[in-house]
Amino acid sequence: MIDRHARGAYSPDVLRLERRAVPAPEDGDLLIEVLYLSIDPTNRNWLKLETANTVREKIGRDLRIGDAMVGEGLGNVLRSRHPDFIEGDVVAGVMEWQETAVVPGARMRHVDVAEDEPLTAHLTIYSHIGMAAMVGLYEIAKIQPGETVLVSAAGGATGRLAVGIAAAHGCRVIGIAGGPDKCTDVLRAGASAAIDYKSEDDLAAGIRAAAPEGVDVYFDGVGGATLDAALSAMSRHGRVAICGVMSDYEEGPHRVGIRNMFLVLIRELKIEGYLAGSHWHRRGDYFAKLRQLLRSGQIEHRIEESVGLESAANQLSKLFTGDNRGKLVVRVGRT
């Protein structure tokens, strides 16, 4: 449960374990066993308990101190009072960080369990993660073969998918990641070049050196100083897809704004933010494409799993220390 708001540097003790009775499901509800939880940067943002976030769109209200934390997850239906689900169905959607939870059926979607695919692929590939990468590249940036695509947070779950998708589309991809191991992962994912922001004294110069003819598309999950550096390397009529702003999730005195807005004007750049959920009606088409890419080896399903609900708060810390090498998930129930 949420013990206090998480403003400033994140600390796992903003969450604590508590044993509570689970109510009986009402009409339209599902009683589910939570199997896996997805650990995402959005969770960190929601824990600020501010109104300027997306949690209300997900659960219909703001989070408060004393509430169970929520996030994307996978569950097994134990009891259904919704006409579209039966006992034994596997579902995905926003659910409480609990071992057992009651959720509105309208908030869940069926998961087609394939024998040749891990169940957790529905938290990495066929999920909000896969949708964020596909929507940003295809609908927002409208990538074209032969273009140079720059991806920040390229060692993360969404960024690594974006690297593979853009490379498979015939783009030259440059990834920005933290540390030599993550840069190796980025190259393995399909990038032609990887920039280690931790070792670059001048990130803007590093980007320009890697893309001497300019960047056509920037897929951004970081914002702040990284976005500002990327703008300095953009080609005329370049497009920027804002998938996330991780630099703003951890509040502090060193937050950096955009100083290169003049380049947006004179290079006629387009910057557009988006939410993957607003494009959810396209998931059938995008998931089919992602399945094709996964089975051809052009993208990779890679997770870093912890076991037990008690590990969730610490898993969330890894997103901001850079200690993870795969999509962070927590295994809660039996699978």
C-alpha cells in the first residue's frame, strides 16, 4: 500500500506491505489471482500522488495515501461476475499490487496464451510497452526506410524495442544508454551505434558525431538535458516522439529545461507527445507485427524477474539507478 507520497528522490519505503481482506466481487467485477506485475516508470510518477498524471484515466480516480498501489499486470480469473470472462481466463490490465484483487472486468483484456511464447511477453511485447514503441515510431514519427533514428533510454524495455523495430524497418539507429553493458545490449538489439551518456562529457557533440548528416527521428523517453542535446543534431523537418520524461519523474534541483527551442523554429521540427493508450484500438495490427518481428528474431523478449510482492518496491528503484538489463517484472502468483 502507499504509505506516503514519493516526491523528490524515490525511496522504496513509500510503499509497505499490509494484510487486508479482499472484498467479494460485485456485478461487472473479476476476482483475480495476480500472477505478474509490470514495473514501469509510470508507477514512479503515479506515486507522487499529483493530479497531473495518467492514473485517473486508468482507474477512474486519483491515488491516495492508504490505497493499494496499482500498475499493469497479468492475472488469473478465480471468479467472474462479468459476462465476457470465465474462471480460468488469463487477463491483463491495470490491477492492484496485491496477491488477490477485485478489478472491474471493463478494465481487463483477454490474454491469448501461446505455448511457444512466455506469458510475460504480454507485459513486454504485446502490451503497453510494445504499443508505446510502435505508436511512437509509426504513428507519431512516421519513420521511413533509410532515415536516421535516435533512441534515448535505449537500454530500457521500450527503448530497446524501438531500436529493433526501427532497424527492422530499414532505418539507421543510434541508441543512447548508460554504461558499456547497456550499450552492448543496444547494439545487439539492432543499433548501428550506441552512445554511453555516462561517459560523454558533451552528449550533444557525441550525438552529432554519431549522426554527421543529422537525425531525422528522435524517439525520446527521457526529456530534459537529453532532449535538449538531441535537438542540436536534428535534421530539417525532423520529428520528435515524446514517449516519456524520466528525467522529470525524480524531482530535484538539477532538472533541466529546453534551451534549443530556436532550432525547433529554424529547422521546422515537429515535437509531439503521445499516450499509447489513446491508440489502443490499433493493438490488433501492432501486436501482429510485433509477433512477426519477435519470431523472426528482430526484437527480443527479455525480462528481469523478482519473486514476491515484497520485492516490488525495490524493483522500481532499479529504473532510476540503471541496474536493470531487462524489462522489470515481479512474479506474484503461481504460474
